[in-house]
Amino acid sequence: MAYLKGGIHQNTLSGSGQGTLSDYEDMVDENTILVQRTLRSGQSIRYGGNVVILGDVNPGAEVTATGNIIVMGALRGVVHAGANGDEKAVIMAFRLQPTQLRIANHITRPPDNEKVDPELPELARIRDGVVTIEAFQTGGERQGKPV
Amino acid sequence: MGEIIVITSGKGGVGKTTTTANIGTGLAAMGHKVALVDTDIGLRNLDVVLGLENRIVYDLVDVTSGNCRLRQALIRDKKLEGLHLLPAAQTKDKTAINPEQMRQLCSDLKKEFDYIIIDCPAGIEQGFRNAIAGAEKAIVVTTPEVSAVRDADRIIGLLEAVELREPKLIINRIRPKMVRQGDMMSIEDIIDILAVDLLGVIPEDEMIVITTNRGESVVLDQNSRSGQAYRNIVRRLTGEEVPVLNFDENEGFFKKLKKMIGIK
């Protein structure tokens, strides 16, 4: 089901348009906010839903969301997706270099003395009970079921 | 029962956080159980200097407001068993805690640690008042600049007003060569104005920048001048052989420095 969340907007639109919201309940996303700036140290966002950031999240900044977190920039701060315990929540960033990643009640941090400098967008999610980071792939499985 | 020491300066950028990190690390390296408390809420740095930023889950404000237990918020150092950090919150401000909560926190920490070192924010407002609330001793850090010494003097006055008497002084970033040429205030000049006990003098040293940026502490670096200076301070703090107010020792130290510079 985590995949379906990748196509959130599409699913929501068609779902509600046909008036069969209940059929797709788990495919319909919560609220989403768009943050059109860079979050600097000391700034934080808490939101009951998904958060999309058009900018960077700098070290010392915090984003907490009950849903997914997408950073269209460099993620260097602390983010917490699925803050109410949703283990299906994902974190995606163009450059995933977080101080700390939290999904539901899992907390991870990058290994010490290892500088990560990803060149591709990456996705963090819980797989088999551990937070895993993978390259962000469009297409294929991410398309979700046809609506 | 532990000893609670606040490290303060009034002016910013004189080396409070660096001094806190190095004294704490030095004490822990000697086998003491040390808790470092960052009270600079909103502008925390001690975690970064110690290289522990990515381990923070709970902070000082979480503890004082009862969101978590003290033990949960304390972060153990990567290398030193006895060194612990209680980080400040970054997304809140100085009004998130009050002096009474700090006093309670300090008395809780005192039961478990030999030394509690409190890193004070710059300024003399509420952040300063919170930081000094639970302290039993104070260390004032200054640099050989008129502005820093002026602020240190103000701070010493404020400390005395709350019965934190006889604060100890650390003079940071001194350049012996400039002092010799008369271009920088000397240790004597500063002591003359402030009239407090000298705990130690740290020479300007690029190793401080190098180690700080790596999240390490210069006090563990056996080869650097500043590391030696911090180790002396730590020994004086524990009441060891090096007497606290031993000016001769500092002069000797600077003679050694002069020699080193002379060789260059």
C-alpha cells in the first residue's frame, strides 16, 4: 500500500471525482501542504498530513508530519514521517543527507565518519521493520493500481 | 555528590562552548562522570562541537516540561564512557524554561554525576539567568579584547549579585607575540581589571578550529599547545597538583611558548 501513496494526487482526484471515495479509502491521502521556502536551523513544521517542501531542510530544522515528507531539495535536518505511528509513511528528498530520519517510531541516523553525497533522489521507508534507503524510481511499481 | 559549574562570558564568540566541551572531555578522560548541559536554547552548538547532533531525540525542554525522563535525554559520548550531553532545544526559545526548573534539573543531575558543566548562552537576559540558576561555581571566559573584558566584568558583577562568588577566569585566544609587542592586552592587564582568580590561559591555536569542525576535542590532542592548556585547566579544576592561582606556572608556560615561536 505504500506504493499507492506515491501516486497520491492522481488517486485522490479520480477517487473523489467519481464519488466512490470509500472504495479507495486507503488510497486517498490526508491533507498535504506545500512549503515554498528553505527551512533553516531552528525552524520547524508540524503537520497532520503530508508535507512537500520546495527548498532545503537545513541542519537544526525539523519537519514532523503524520504522513509523508517530500523535500524538493537537500534534506540535511531532522524529519519525522508517520509521526502518529504510520509505518507506511515515506521520506523522499532530492539529496537525502539527514541528521536523523524518523518514520513512525523508528529512529535512524547516518553512520559516523561517513559522508554521504547522493546524486540522485532517494526514498526512505520501512521495509521488514527497518528503515531502508533506496534510489527513487519513477514508473513501474510506483504507478499503483489503475483507478 | 557532584559539582555544578556554569561557563559564561557575556560576550558571544569568546569560546564558552569550546571551553565547555574541552573541560568536560578532559574531566571525563580522567575517569570522572560528567554531564554537559547546553542551555543555549534556540542557538544550540554544543552538540555540534561534540559531534553528537545526529543522536538527539529529546532535549532540555523535553526534560523540564516532563515530555521525557532525564535519562532518556542524556546522550552518551561516542568515545568517552563517562561523558554525557543534555542538548538544548533548537526550535524553541529561552522562555521555554525557567530558573526554578534549572535548579531542579541540576539537583537531579548532581546525584548521578561528578561534574555538571553548564554552557551558558551569550547575553545577560533570561538564558543567562536560567543557566546560572542551579550553578554552584562559575567560570568566566574572556578574550584579550576590551569589549570582551568589559562584558566579563559585567558578568562577574551579576554573578556576585546572586551569590556566585569568586568566579574563575579563563583567558582565551591569547597571542603571546602580540602581547609582547604591546598590541594585545596582557594577562596582567586583564587580571588587573577583573580582579578574579585565573584558572588558565588558552593560546590562539588553529588546532581548535580543526578539532571543533571534526566534532573532536583539542584537550585529547597531546601535541597542541591549546590542548595542554585545557589539560592544565582540568587538573586545576579537580584540585590536583597544579595550584589554581599559580601565575608563575603560566609565565613558565609562556616562556616555553616564546621558545617555540623563537625556533620558528
